[in-house]
Amino acid sequence: MTKSNAFYAQSGGVTAVINASACGVIETARKHTDKINKVYAGRNGIVGALNEDLIDTSRDACDRKAA
């Protein structure tokens, strides 16, 4: 089975709720490595996707204590 990449974008100011939502998506995707290769996030939400300004989240750890 071919693995696909996932993309996450959310707009709005930085808040603990948005950070926790992003972390939840990223952590869940990482549990499904049989289906998902990498998770990319758009810098500044959908604007990042439109400008191809993506963040490879595989380099970052979700730290629930910081949220």
C-alpha cells in the first residue's frame, strides 16, 4: 500500500486550544505510519498551502505540557 502525506492548516491566533488541536492531529497521524508518511502544516494556515510554505512536522515534538 502506498503511503500518503497529510496536510494540516488552521487559522487564527496562537492559543492553547489551537496548539492542542494541531498536536492531536499530528500525534494521531503519527500512530498510523502504515498509511501516512509525513504530516505537513501550512505556515499561517491555508496561506501556507497556497504559497507552498509548509512545515514538516516530523522534526517537531508535541509537548502537551506546554499547551
